[in-house]
Amino acid sequence: DLNAQYGMDKGLVAGYFTWIGSALRGEWGDSWVWTIPVTEEFHNTVWYSFALGLVSFVLQIIIAIPLGIAAARKQYGFTDYFTSVVSMICISMPTFFLATVLKYIFAVKLGWLDISGMQSRDYMYLSDFGKFLDVAEHFIMPAITLTVISIGSLMRFTRTNMLEVLNSDYIRTARSKGQTEWVVITKHALKNALIPIITVAGLQFGGLLGGSVLTETIFSIP
């Protein structure tokens, strides 16, 4: 009986505390879809989400922070306007739209990548390194999707913080002492601007893990 299984035969309040006690002990019951314990299925699939989120996070850092710094250095210049336009497009881009466009171009038209899933048909016949490359190939479009929709906000946040730091008195003092622009940016400005940027980036990593569900669904990733 399901009521007895989930503790609901004891009443609403007692049933709730029975459920939450089991949840805190890691007893999440069986999956109705896979007919195996939920924790077992979770363990089998969570690493896909973690790996995808980690790859997207690294790409986000590599792309967004340098572009944000470049935009701040060239305020109201071409680089600044270009970066602003790109960041607004990335922020406004719906996940399902970008994923569909990537699938149409790289899977349907060019035929370079599989349209969905995490393994090719001949996956079981590949070597260990071949299996790694096969999974990595299936990560390309999901990783691009997550990266593009995430870099916009970090790019703008980096630009804003760098502008605030570059207009500080100690930066003007460093420049007046004849230090090169590279030293001013890397040794003085970036060191202080990175503190709030790293905080926001860390929060976004958690968001990537949670926000990857839609992307994984579109690309049929377990």
C-alpha cells in the first residue's frame, strides 16, 4: 500500500515527518520510472550534469572575464559596444532556441555531431579513450548552449566592476608613476575587481548545475 510505504497512513503531520526523516537519511525510495532506488539512478546520472556544468563554467570564465575587462578598458569604444551587444544577446537568448539552432546547423545540415544523446551507436566497441572522445563529442553542443546563455551576465558584471576600479584614485596614482597599462590592469585593477567577480562566478556555477536540466532534456542527456 502506497500510503503505508510513504507514511501517509499515520496522518498528514506524522506522515510528513516520516518522509522528511527518511529523506535526511538518504532513503528516497524507488523511482517509478526506472524501478530502482532513486539514489542509485541519481548516482548514475548526476556526473553528466556535474561534468557539463564544469566544462561550461570554465569556458564562461575564459570568455566572459577577458571580454568584460577589454570592454572596461575601451569604454565607449568599439570593443565596449560590441561586448555590450553580445552580452545582451546572450542574456536574451532562450535555451531551447539556441539548442535547436545548434542541432539544425551541426547535426542536420553539416552532420558533424549526433543530434542528441551521450553515446554513439558503436560506443560499446570503442576503446576507453575512444569512449571518452565519443562522450566529449556529445558534450560540445550542450556545453556551447550553457556557456552562451551564461556569459552575458558575468561579462557585464566584470565590465561594471572593472570600470569602478579603473576610476579609483590608486589607479590614477599608479598611472602617474609611469607604470605600463598592463601592470596597472593586472597588478592593481584586476586583483581588486576579481573579488566580487569570483563570488558571482561561484554562484553561477551552482546555477549552471540547476539550469542544465532544460539543456539536458533538449539534448536527451540522462
